[in-house]
Amino acid sequence: MKKIDIFKKLRSSGLRPTKQRVEIAKFLFERDKTFHFTIESLDKFLAKKTTFKFALATIYNTVHAFKKAGHLSEVDVRGKKTYFDTNITNHHHFYDNETSELIDIDASEVVIQKIPKAPNGKKIKNIEVFINLKN
Amino acid sequence: MKKIDIFKKLRSSGLRPTKQRVEIAKFLFERDKTFHFTIESLDKFLAKKTTFKFALATIYNTVHAFKKAGHLSEVDVRGKKTYFDTNITNHHHFYDNETSELIDIDASEVVIQKIPKAPNGKKIKNIEVFINLKN
DNA sequence: TTTTACTTTAGAATTATTATAAACTAGTTT
DNA sequence: AAACTAGTTTATAATAATTCTAAAGTAAAA
Ligand SMILES: [Mn+2]
Ligand SMILES: [Mn+2]
Ligand SMILES: [Zn+2]
Ligand SMILES: [Zn+2]
């Protein structure tokens, strides 16, 4: 992903390309594989890898703007912190409780044969399969 | 569920049957159908339906003791509050985002045909299917 | 360049949860 | 039944994740 794409991500999220936001966007999107992160892990990375400061509020605001624009998704994990995902396709997860690690499962890897019909007046929006792992 | 069973629930959770705990246990277990709740909803019910006071810490402690003893389970729901479930069988959920309501799906209602194998050295502990609803 | 609207930031506020430690009580012992 | 002991409740403080605020700074428009 080129720098011009980073600007597009920002613009399409309603964000001006400030230096903080560009750094965040580069870290999130300028890579080959998608990944999962928390605000805390992102903050730690930014503190270590860049010279200037990032207020936590800036990180929260930027991540939420990306999420709102559909450039990030959120994953439900037991625990207190929110996990974000740069994989915005429909997909599923393994969760390794020992390491607190999320592993993607492509939607095509899961085939569901039978599912109940949605309650009256409701439709199915999406199905999330969460596979807990043990050793 | 009779009063004697309430005492068993408490005893098997390592809890003395105090009046607070008996009230909580009666509310949770003395009913025909299982249900989902948060600490907040439980607290509100107890405040409204009983005369004596419940410290929040007592509610948290009692619920956690039931969970640890296997009398309650926890459900991952997007959001900040923890949801508990008096249904401790393996089962799945519909989640109605409009009403923030969880609806049980019996394990037999879901048949999964294909699933990837667990990563090296890991085993599958359990599979949770979460179906998001829309109108 | 000046202006305007948006952005960053430090710190305060909020929310859910957990910890603390003093007052209280259930169950046991005498 | 009184005394004892271990467990319990409670108000309050502490912690952790997140959101809010408002002052100072910056990008883009005029
Ligand atoms: Mn959020
Ligand atoms: Mn959660
Ligand atoms: Zn993922
Ligand atoms: Zn349930």
C-alpha cells in the first residue's frame, strides 16, 4: 500500500492527514497481512517506533474514525480491552486463551450446514464463529 | 427449583447461605427458563424487589463464585459490560443489536460441516456461534 | 497571509470492575 | 446459650479502559 493510499484512507474517513494520523495509518495499513491489535498495543508501538508524541485520545479518535469508515473491524474477545482488526472481510477466529492471540479463519474455511431461522421480523446480519483453543 | 436446591447451589459454590446470597440465587435459579443478565441489571432488580441493601461487591463476588462453580457462564458481547448466562449448556446466540438482547440457540440447532484444524499443538476447546441480527 | 475549521493534547471525568479493611454474622465449640 | 472462629457484607478507595474538555496548535480555504 502506497502513501497515496494512506491519504485516501484518511480522507475517506473524514480525517485530515496530520502527521499523527499518517503514522497510525501507515502502521495499520502499510503491510502485506492483516492483523489484530488493541489501543494499548498500538500506543506502545507508536511510542517505540516514532519520535513524536501521540496523545491517547488521538489514537482512540483515529482508530474509531477508521472503524466508522469501515477500514477496521472490531472483534469480541472475552476481557476488558477492545480488539481491532485490519481484516474487514467476513471471517472467523481462533482464540488462544493462553497467549490471548486471535488467529484469522477465512470465511471459506467454515461451512455451516444448519442454522435456525431468525426471530420474527429480524434478519441475519452476519455470523461469527469463534473457536476457543486449548493446549 | 426449591429452596433446598438454592442452598445446594450456594454450598457447591463454596458460599454460606446468607440472606443476600439466597436472594441472588433465588432470582437467578428459581425460574423455569434460563436468561442472560449483567451485574447492573441484577443490581437494579435486587434494589427494586427486595428491602435490604446489596453492596455491589457482594453481587460481583456472588456472581463470580457461581461462575467459578460452573453454575453460570459468560457470553462475549460487543460492549463494555459483561453478560452472564444461567444457561450453562453448550449453546449459541442470536444478538439483536437494536435491543441489546441475547437469544439462545440450542447446540442442536447449529450444524457445522467444515472447520479448519487447530493450529499446531493446540486443540479446539469449544466453538461459539454468534449470529448478529438486523431488522 | 489571514482566516477558519479542524486537530492535538494533557488532564479530568466516566464507567465497569476489583481491592481493602472495618463491622458484622453463620456455624462451631464449649 | 455464650463464646469463638472463619467467613461475609459493606462503604469506600483503587484500578483500568475509555471518553470528554477546553486550550493551544495546524491544515486548508479564502
Ligand atoms: Mn468502541
Ligand atoms: Mn466483552
Ligand atoms: Zn480477524
Ligand atoms: Zn445463552
